[in-house]
Amino acid sequence: MVQVCLNGTRGAADGAAVPLSPDALARAAEEAVAAGATDVHVHPRTPCGRDTLSPGTVAATLEAIRARVAVPVGVTTGAWAEPDPAARVARVRAWEVLPDHASVNWHEPGAEELAAALLERGVGVEAGVWSGTDGAARFAASPCAPRVLRVLAEVTDPDPDDARASARALLSRLGSAHGRPVLLHGEDGGAWPVLRLAGRLGLATRIGLEDTLVLPDGRRAVSNAQLVEEALYQYGRARRSS
């Protein structure tokens, strides 16, 4: 599986290629799925460009994307979108249009309660376990862990060499991950090395303008679809060489 992460917390300053509005996100998702992405991860945005868990904005974003693609669509629940843990749970309980899945960062306060609220509503949970945090230990002890959809093993080191080492260390800390599938990905300078490692290990992965703005050769990516096309090539090549 190659998931496309359309925008993340990036904004207009990161270039015109980053989609922000529901319509722009829908077009980007359609192009990325046509390029081979099989799952979509998106950060719904307010008109001023801020990440939000607002029921209205989440609904508008999901409806726009689903009008163009038939693959699963998930959203973030990052603490930056709603810092108060109780308010974050309340937002999720107020959603009228539900995503197929939502990511929950296990190192953030209130992760357990948030995951439980999502599961109660029938929303799949992607357990975000970041390198450099205690997320793996918290996930290992979580009663929700066996029920999550998958684990997002997120390598935050931007240096390519450090990212590869961090990825292996993170996977080691995750162990069996309660038997749940693992999606391994990196960020910025670590995005492509970690994606190739995922290919060699046969793990799901993701790519998109949230994780990197550039292609493996350093050229600026013009779209999420271009990143997906390159990711499939890099992943396949790494898989064949494993």
C-alpha cells in the first residue's frame, strides 16, 4: 500500500503545489490515486489555512475528496489542530461525516481517550508512533492497540543516514506491534531513504507533499501525483533488490 499525504501542516509559503481548500485537495487526491495511491491522508483546513477538526470543515473536505476517489480517506487528529485533549475528543464526537480512518499520535496527551472515541464511532485508527518519543512504549501498553487499523511508524529525523538508523530502531521498539500492519515513512531528507527501506522490508509506506517537497534527485515536486509515481518506482526497485 502507498498512501498519499496531500498537505500536512504545510501552507502557501511552501509553494502553489500544496493543496489547501477542499476543491484543491479533491483534485490532488484524484490525480494521486490515478498515479497509483491506494489510500489518502489529509489535513482539513480553515479558510485561513489552519489545521482544524471542525465538523463542518472535516465534512466539506471528505465530501469533496470522496466525490472524486473511491479509496479510503483519512484525516489527522494532531494536537496542533486542537491542543486541549478533551476538546479534541469532543470535536471527534461531533463529526457528522466520518473519515474511513484517522491518525492518532500516541505520544500526545489524551491519545488513548481519542482513539477510544474514534473506535466507538467506527472510525479506523492509525496509531502514529514517532521516532524520538515515548510513543512506542505507550502503544505497547495500550488496551486500544490490538484494535487499531495500522501503525504509522513515523521517522522524524531529516538526515538520510540518521533516518535509516532511526527507522530500524523504531521498528525494533514496536516489536510485533500487537499484530497490526505497519506503515513506515519518513520526513523531508529522510522521506526517500525510509520509503526505500519500507520497500526492502515489504511494509506499507506513504509519500506526498506533507512528507517531502522534493524528488529523490532534489528537484522540486510539482504535485502529489508526481511524488506517488516516483514512490512506486523507488519502492518497486527496492523490493526487487531485497
